[in-house]
Amino acid sequence: MKQLQKLSLGLLIGVAAACTTQPQGGQPGMAGQVREYQVMAVKPQTITLTKDYPATLQGKQTVEIRPRVAGYIDEILVDEGAFVRKGQVLFRLNANDLQASVRSAEAQVKVAEAQVVASQINLDKTKPLVAKDIISQFELESAESNLKASQAQLAQAKANLENAKANLQYTVITSPTDGMIGTFPYRVGSLVSSAIAQPLTTVSNTSEMHAYFAMNEKEFLALTKSLEGKTIQEKLAVIPAVQLLLADQSVYGQSGNLETASGIVDQQTGSVNIRAAFPNPEGLLRSGGSGSVRIPQQIDAALVVPQQATFELQNKHFVYVVGAENKVRSTPIEVLSGNLKDIYVVTGGLQEGDQVVVEGIATLRNDMPVQPKLVEAGSPATGPSAGNQVNN
């Protein structure tokens, strides 16, 4: 009796398993039905891609302030980080020694002037005596030579005086340009000279900031070779405005432009150095700062698929394309390199009009029949719409 009960229980389990067996393409409990999947018809779109390049910031003009004469710092008339105007006094050096040098030079000028006067008098006395043959011609030539020597000594004394006055003026150190003051490695009382290792400070003209960044040779050629213009500057000028990402990843409020690129490729890094310029009317940007330059690149006829519609296998990207009899097949695709947000720009493997499954791809297998439901690009299932800006 027990054996009969076990046999009956086994038959019931087998029948239940047979009833729940899932046909190919169906779902558990939905025998004979084909599941509906959302698909997108691939078509050319206009899209703007952007790429960020780490950059360092420098003011349009950065000047090191160094003393031209030796002396002790008597006064520092500005503070670190202050904005100064061209000609504004920054430092005063002790001028006592140089003032004494000026007074000494003035005295030498007076001595030389007196010597010229004496030499002139002697010449005036000698000329009539020579004319009367009282003294020889040699005496006249000697007097003329003495006068010329005195005049030369006077010229040298005046030059020494001008030099002493200039050195005295150099004790007042002014700003050569408008800009922001840097740090002060020397304080009041420090002895400084033109040979000091560090400058007294720097003045950076930050009304316009330069962002320097590097781009590898391949990317640079791809960016510029199709642009109009005979020179690199002309080609860069037609590139749309670029953006600057600050150190906190916020976007700077002023857009900029690419100005120039280095004429050589760095052999060690294989990159080209490029300069972008950004206005800085509020002084938010500082020399020595960091950020990233974001460059836009418009693609007029791009085939775009959502990243969620793709899967990777052996470092290759695949999508499921709906083919004949609504059966799907996995298709390898080539995409632009880089970590694009939400989408891939397809460069190979798909053609216009191909229908790509955009959701539930983990449940698909080759030759599996589906019921396609066409959705438009830009819907929640397909990600960003055409023309959206995408970062990589």
C-alpha cells in the first residue's frame, strides 16, 4: 500500500513539472506567449559631445617684483592678495646710503664744473699770447686739451649723479601692471638685493585668465583637421566656446575660447599643449589654480543607443537587434571611446533603421522571438534625446 502511494505521488509531481515547463520565448506561467520588449529604431541624430581636459590657470600677465638696488625693507604698503593698480607703491627700501651717494655725486658735478671754468679761462688767456708769439703753439694745444678733459670729467660726474638719483628712485618699488598681489617671502627689516633667490612678490594681471591643458596628438588631429582655416589659430577660432570646470566641479560662469596650440608635439607624452582664455571680471579665478577645460564636439549624423541597451563580452559591446520573424540576435558594435553618460555613439555595427531592444536585455538569447514595441529616442527607456550634451 505504501509503495502505491509513493508511485501516485511521483506521477503527480511529474505532471505538475510538465505543466509548468516554459516554451522557448515565453515566461513562467505564460506558456505559448511571446513577451513584449521595447525597441528603438536607430536613426541619425545631431548630438554634441564634450570632453574634459585637466588644466592649470595662469593670469594673462604675471610679473615677479624684484629690487634693483640693495637695501633694507622699510615699508610694505600693500597686503597679500590685494588688487593693485599700475604705478601703485608696493615697497619702500631704506634710502639713507643712496641719498648720501646722491649728495656726493652732486658735489662731484660742482667740482667738475669749476674745473671746466678754470680750463676755459686758461685757454682764453693762452690764445692771445700764442697769437703774439709770446708762447708756443704747444701751450695752446695743451690748454685746449685740458678744457676737453675737464668737460669730459663734468659729463661723467653728471652721469654719476643721474645714476645715483635713479638708484634712489629704485628704493620706491611700484607695480608694473594692474593685478593681484602674491605672497611676501620677505618682511620689514629684511635685507634684499637684485640677487635674492625669491622675488619680493608677484603681480598677476587676472582680468583675463589662461587655462593650459594637453591633448594627445590623435585627438588634436581629429579636432582640427576638418576645421576651416589655414593656421592652427584660425582653426581653433571656429571651435564653439569652451567651458571651465572649477576645482569643486562647478561650471565657471564665463565661457572661453581656444586661442593657440604649441607648434611641437611633446615626444615624452605625445601630447600638444593648448591655451584657452577666459574673462575674469570678478577676480574669481586665481593664478596657480586648477580646473578642467570642457570642449564641445558636434556630430551631425550620429547613431546613438542607450547604454542600458548594451552589454559587454570580452571587451566588446553588443546589442540585440530584432531581425526576421521578430527574432533577436546579438550584434557587436563599435562605439566612441570614453565614458559617455547614458548613451553610446555607435561608429560601426548598426545601420539606420535597425531596431534595437532597449530594455530587459538580460533575459534575451539569440533567435529568441519577441513582440517589439517601438519607442522614440528620448523616452525614459532610451535615455537622452538628440542634441543633448553628453560628457566623456
